[in-house]
Amino acid sequence: MNRRSISLSVAVMALTILVGVALLVPVPYVVMSPGLTENTIGKFDGKEVIGIEGAKTYPTSGRLDLTTVSVTSPGSDVRLPDVLGAWWSAERILLPREVVYPPDQSVQQVEEENQTQMLGSMDSARAVGLAQAGVDAVKVKVEGVTPDAPADGVLQEGDEIVAVNSTAIGSTQAAVDAISTIAPGSRIALEIVRSGSSQEVRVTTAPSPEDAAQSRVGVILSDDFDPPFEVDIELGQEIGGPSAGLMFSLGIYDKLTPGELTGGAHIAGTGTIDVGGRVGEIGGIQQKIAGAREIGATIFLVPAGDCADVGGFADDEEIRLVKVATMDDAVEALESLRAGDESSVEGCDSQ
């Protein structure tokens, strides 16, 4: 073997070693891919995901699946082959590790935060699902009154606000919206409950410090969830975060109302929900759609704020995307689809 051949062999061997080392060295990323799905009107570990006691419920059919993403566990390393695989896959994406597992938080803290968010989403879902079914479950309570504000001397801590100018109020946000949209300086009527007795009080609004065109009365409000019957949600500890709120709300509503919201169809979706019924955007929308399509879902509810990120799924013939901004949007869309009125249902392709 001549000197040139030896040099080439050494170079090839060195390159092979370098490539081998590169393939084994962990990189600071995690892989996000389609995760678990659970039917909110079905069972989990033999128990109803949504259990209702003390109220009449109705038979359901089809599926209302919540969807999740799977993320590389904190104890697992991501290497170059994983990175290349994620780049070439439409169903997986790479995220910087610190985005999912912040360096200033332990894994336990991250998991606890996810569970706290899940419990919060369940509380909001209970309130929204019951309200959609016509059940009064949220009381808007006065937690405090700002000194020298319009409400000072008129409202008291512990008062329940029932209506603003004869319009019923079902959440703190609804009360804020109703008052803020009235012209400053207006005299408004508030229907309240104080010490068990209903009464009407009047307040003259003042300009908001944040926006002089909006009104304020100077109170601190909170939502007091007080349902007339039990609504339990059982899903174990495997799923966390707030993104199942919309699907929990729909499951509760479907069980409490006559007829089958799904029309027997396999429906999936995602989205946070607040007590006012507004649907919030989430992460991993393409991975969630891919996971739902893989198990046979034909309709997917997409938060309006995520429609711009659905990619090629907007034109996917196997699964129809439905754009929703509120609980009302979701219910109306599903009722229209059940009735065969597809023309009134907005999709993400209308972005």
C-alpha cells in the first residue's frame, strides 16, 4: 500500500469516527410528536371520564376526543438521527430543550405546573359546559371595592352581581365587558344579591385609567363556581396542561342536553377555555391533528388562533378542520354538521 492510499484510509477512518461520535452526542432539543387521545364522553380505566351525579343526563354516541402531544422525556437524550427524522417528518417538530424544561425549574416543578393547569382547565370547563346547558353555576362576587371609586359606598365585599342594565352576567369577564363598553359617565343599574336578598343599585361609571373611552366602577371581582350538582372529571396523571378545556366543556354539555352533539361522528379537537367561553390557542396543533387523523377522527376543532399554523392539514381530505373562537362557535358548528348544513361551518382554509 503506497503512502497516498494509507493517507486516504486514515482520513476515511477519522471521518467515520467523527460521524459516529456526532451521531451519539446529545443535542439540546426535544422532539414533539402526536400523543394520547381520550374520548371525553367515554371511559378511562373503566370509569366515565365525565361523571355527573344529581342531574339528568342523556345518552351520547360517537367521540369527542381531547388530543395531546408527546414530548421527549427529561431523562432521554435527543441525538442527530432524531433531529434528522424530525426534520423530514410532517408529524414531528424540534423545540429547544429549555422551552419545555426551563433550566430554572426542576422536572417535578414542570409536571406539577402542568397538573395545576389541567385542574384549572377542568374547573373552567365545568363552568362553561354547565352554562352552555343552561345551568347557573358561576356567581360573580365582589372581592373588594377601590376607595373613592364610583362603586365605593354602593357595592360591598361579598355582593353577587347578577345583571348589568338587565343583562344577565355569567362570569367576571362578562361583567367587565358589559361595564367597559358603556360610555364613561353613564348611570348603570346593577342587580345584586346581598346577604341572600336581591336588590338593584345604581352607579355612575368613570373613565378607565387604561382607556378613557371605556368605563369602570372600581371593583375587584372573582368567579365563584358553585354548581347545583356534582361534575367530576377523571383522567389520571398522564395528561397535563390546559389545552383540553374546550373538549371537556363539550363533553359536559353533550351529557346534560338531549340529542347527540356528535351525530355519531368521531370528533376531536383542542383549545383552552376560559369561564367566559372563549377558546384559546395551544401548541403542537399539527401534531394533534395528525394524531387524531391516525385514529380515525373525521372532524377536528381548531382554535381560531391556531388556524394559521395547521399547514397542509387545511386541505386534508381525510379530516375536516373547523375554526372555533368560542364555546358557542363549537356547539353551533357541530349542530350544523349533524344537521348536514356544512355551508355554514367555517374552516381554517378561510384564513
